[in-house]
Amino acid sequence: MRSLIPVLAGAALAFLPATHAGADTPEAESGPEWSGFIQFRYDGIEGDDDAATSTVSSMRIRRARVKATGELRERFAYKLQLSMARGASSVAVDPTLLDATLTWSFGADLALTCGQFKIPVGHEEVQPAWRIDLIDYFHSGARLLNPVGGRDIGAKISGKGVGGRFRWGLGLFNGSGPNIAANDDAAFLYAAALDWSSPAGDQGTFYLHASGLIDQPAGGEDSDPSPLTRSDLDDPFAAGYERRVLDLAAGGRYGPWSLKGEYIAAELTADAPSGPRIAAGGYFVQAGRGFFEEKIELFARHQTYDPDDRSAGADAIDWTTLSLNHYMEEHSAKLMANYVLRREDGASIDNDTFQLQFQLKF
């Protein structure tokens, strides 16, 4: 069933322009607009001298994506996005369907979106991969939210006000992860987000963000696709439990300077009175400055992540990232270099990482 999804998506794209391009009416549209990006990445990981492999290096196509967007008459829009590059741990057959949405606009400030898309939780997590400041997303968000960029199948109503400064969204999702045809445990995932942005004088802007979700995986961790239960915890939930996630973020930019931070926390509570309760979370703080008319930008980020407050495990991290971005043509052509100083609880190992990524966007 899943292998048919890319085929159906391609058939839909081929059909849409043929149907509307030839219509001789004022409501006719010109077919989809195409865009996409490619990211080529190098990772070099330092290792202990007495380890079997002292240095682990790799080169790969980190992301290769193609997107089609368009309008069906005045109030209806669609988006289809396919991934052509398999992730490091993905077992999906490429191409993989990332986004498939239909949006109905009730007016200028209210819309209903249904299909497969990002759950509106986490400030950095909902940003497109070509736009984020560092090579990798905020680690805690990637662990505590659903996989493949936090995507799921569902519906969301969203709106804006105060001249576009205030935005909100409410969503209902399967909670099973992307490209899963049905809800696997009969319980839904509920999500909500609030965003405020405003100018800060003539040269600056600032924003505030709050979002959260509630999920009840009735089938235990086997029906929860978040990486937290899949790999970071030691099989704590054999039966149903409730997962609550809260995300808070704030930041801004003034002239060449930028400052931002984000905090995300998850609480998992077993349905059974004698079952476990687990709290996980992390944060980051980041500062940046642009040089040479914003062609060069430097960032420094410190972030933490603790998957289980009951014990100090090897998965708890304390990382500092130093980053340099060279915008040859803004985000359309940019080179990114990151050095990550990695510190983890448990056994001390030498695993600092140097990363390079070249991006082309079209």
C-alpha cells in the first residue's frame, strides 16, 4: 500500500495541469509551481585512539526534495513534496512522500488544511530544512516529536490576526507517523500552537512561540513513533500511556545580530497506577552575527537533552556547536560548516564532529 503513494502522487501532479491549463474560464489556473533543494553533506567524527575505528567519515546526499504547489480556483490550494534521498536510518523505498496537503481558505485569515504535513509543535522543528541556521535541527525536538520532521496524517485549522503578527493553529492527527494509512490504536494526537512576531525598531524583529501536543498510545510504545520511546528509553511501556509535549521559544534579530532559544519537555505517564512516569526535555540558546553584508554568518549554540529524569543515562547530552554559513546566493546556494563539541553522560568518549553541507535550492 505504501509503495503506491508516490505513484498516486505523481499521477495527481500530471493530471492537475492538464485539467486546468486548458480551461478557458477566469477561474482557470496554470498548473503547479515546482521547487526543491539538494543538500550534499560530509561528516567527520573523531574517535578514541584505541577504538576499532579512530575516525568515522562519510559523504552523502542528506536531502533531495521536489515540491509542487498550486491553487485550484481561488480558495483551494495543494502541496505535494517528495524526498528522493533516504535518511540514515530510513527503511522506506525512495521516493518517499513527505507532504500531501489540501487547503481550503475561508478568508484572508482562516484556513483548513488536511492531509500529511508537519505537526505544528516546536518552533525550529516546523521550519523547512533549507532555512534552519545549523546543519542539524534542535536535537531535543527531533527526539521528542514524531519522526521524519514531525509529520503525520490529520487536519489543522489555522488563522492569523493583528496584521499577521499573531498566528494560531489547532490540529488533530492519527499519531502514527507519516505514510501510515490508518490510526493504529484508535486514539488521536491533539496539537496546538501560538505565534507572535513584531518589528523591533527599524532594524529588528522578535518572536514568541508556544505549542504542545497530547497523545495517548493505547498500544504502548509500539504505537508511538517518536524516537524517545523507540531508542532512547529501555522498553518502559508495555501498555497504554499518555504523552504530553510542551515547547516554548523566543528570539529576535537586530541589525546583524541574532539571539534565540527554545525549550521542549515531554511527560509520559502510564495508564496503570503502578506504571512508570518519565520526564524528558532539553533546551538550546543560540547567538549569531552576520558579516560582509550578511554573506557570512557565525553562530554559537549550546544545547542539552535528557531522555529520562529518573537516571543519568548515556543518551543525555550536552553539546556546543560553532557554525559558519556562507550565503553565495542567500539560501539558494550556501555552504555551511559546523563543529560540534559533544559531551554525553556515562562513559567518556571522544566523538566531536566536523560537518560540511552544500545546498542548492531551485
